[in-house]
Amino acid sequence: MHFSQIKASDLILCNHIGEVVEGDYPVNRARLPEIIIPLCCRTSGKAKCLNLSPYAAA
């Protein structure tokens, strides 16, 4: 899926323990530690955004 195809309704907002605050999709709890820890370590800024896609490649 290309970024141009993503709508606001496709996004979720979750808190630091992985609970969905807004959105209709579940959080992949298996990947939560590898997502949350690096984001929490960055103290600059008030909010953080991360995109995870099943089509992303390393």
C-alpha cells in the first residue's frame, strides 16, 4: 500500500502501554516493546508518530 492510499481513518492512537485510545484496529502487542522503547527514549518533542506497515521491508 502506498502512503497516498492511507486515510486518517486507517490510523490508530495508542498510549505508552499499547492500549488503543482512538481507532478501529488492534495494536500488534508482539512488536510493542521494539516500538515503544525507542520512541520513549527520545525526549525531544511532545508527540511521536510511527508508521508500521505489513508491506515495509528492512
